[in-house]
Amino acid sequence: MKLIIQIPCLNEEETLPKTLADLPKKIDGIDVIEVLVIDDGSTDRTSEVARQNGVNHVVRLTKKKGLAQVFQVGLDAALKRGADIIVNTDADGQYKGEDIPRLVKPILEGRADIVVGNRDIENVKQFSLIKKRLQRLGSAVVRQLSGSSIPDATTGFRAYSKEAALRINVISPYTYTLETIIQAESKLLAIENITINTNEVKRPSRLFRSIPEYIKRSIVTLIRVFAMYNPLRLFVTLGSFFLFVGFLIGCRFLYFYLLNGGTGKIQSLILAAVFIIIGFQLYIIGLVSDLISANRRLIEDVLLRVKKIEINSRSK
């Protein structure tokens, strides 16, 4: 059983050595532990520091691509290097290496495909009250959209089985954390979570520059991912809303039409027609999107087979 711990990095030459030193060297049930660093076009000595500290694999990107793409690059690289379990952690030292054995245990026992490290947001001292509330709200929205029970949807401390890593295909250009949960539930992958403690990180986040930017990008990501994996539900819900409003406005027109002997309130009739037409158009968009979604699932099945063939050919 081979475990690869992947660490996405962007200018982490100062924090990386401490993070690497904290990683476990031995875990019950794991035969081989290797470390993979994905350097997202750093302008400092991140790659050199990684090699100097004994990292087994370093993948350096020539240009910054962002966390989501770096995460996917890491999954692909780990699979090609024979990983049976992949753990994703941050280079800033936020997550503790001592929690990795607990993180991989549900996968080793065959209970889960993905394990998420819940940071227990309310007790993270470095998070402001606003950030805590936003994290809670975002996680609640993800639970509603995906049907999962994950209390901390934005944590990057996660473990993936080989099968889960093969099935995950990150599309979002911003962050993988929200998308992978919705995607995993859509693909019927078993998800568990454990509660972890975190270290204090003094430097500001490099994923977003401000809270408004984080909110905007997260909302766009959620809408895009949900529309991709549950288009019929999304557009039928929107279409039903417009039809309902159109029906109410139409009833208003009929009321005044009958009350005034067949005259007046023609604006209500026009507005009702507009809302009803939009509602039916959204229904049609939902049906077309659902057909496209079915085609995407077939393409992903083909991609899964190709990945497995590629990995099997490398292992021979």
C-alpha cells in the first residue's frame, strides 16, 4: 500500500521545510510513504528547497495556474507514480502531520473513498468572526447542494483513495474544495470526515485578496458546479419560480378583468406572459442541459478507462 502526500506550493521556501519535517514517516497499514511537491510557478527557491529536504517527487509548473489546476496536476502525478492513497495538505503548516494516520484510516478500512479533515471552525482562533460565519454558511450551502454531511467544505486537508482520485476531474479555475465534494456525491463516492486541530498561520491567504472577492468567486464556483452536475434540478427550480410568479400576476389580471367588466390591467397580462415564457424556456434549458450532462458522464467514464489503462501500462 503506497501513500503519496501531495503539497501544492507557491513561494513556500520558508514554510516548506517545517511542513515536511512534520509529516509522518511510518503509518500502520502503509508500506511506502512518499512526498510530492507541485510548484505552481514559484519565483523563489521552493523546488530547490523541496529537493534539499528529501522530497521524492517535484513537479514544477512554468507558470502560475492556480490552486484548482495545481491540485488536479498533483492527483494525476501521484496516480502515475503508483499511489494507492493520496493525501493533500498545505505547505503553510496549517495542518498537522500527526493527523494523517487518522485521515487515511477510513480508506484503509474500506469505509470511505474520501476523508475530509474538519477544522472545527468555531475554535480556530486565527479566523475572524466574519470568516467563521462565511465558512459555516458556505459549508451549509454545499451540504444542501450535494447532500453531504461535511461540516467544513473549504478545508484542503483531505485523503483520496485511488478510485476516488481517478474519478475526480476538477473543472473550476479557482478552487477544488467545493467542487470535489459536490462531484464526489454525484458520483456516489463515500465521504467521511474527522475533526482535526490546526496550527496558526501568520501570513495572509494567497487564494483570495479580500472577503468580497472570496464570496464572489465561491458563489460563481457553486453555481457553475451545481449547474454542471444537477442541471435539471437547477433549471426546473428556476423555471417553476417564474411560472409561479407569472401565474400569480395572471390571476391578478383576471381578477381586475372580471371586476371591471373586461377592461384594465393589460400590463399585468403582458408581464404574466413574459414570466410564463421565461419559465418554459428555463424548463427547456434544463432538459437540454440534462442531456449534455448525461453525455459528459459518458465521456468521464471513457476518461476513467483511459486513466486506468495508462496506469496499468506504467506498472508493467
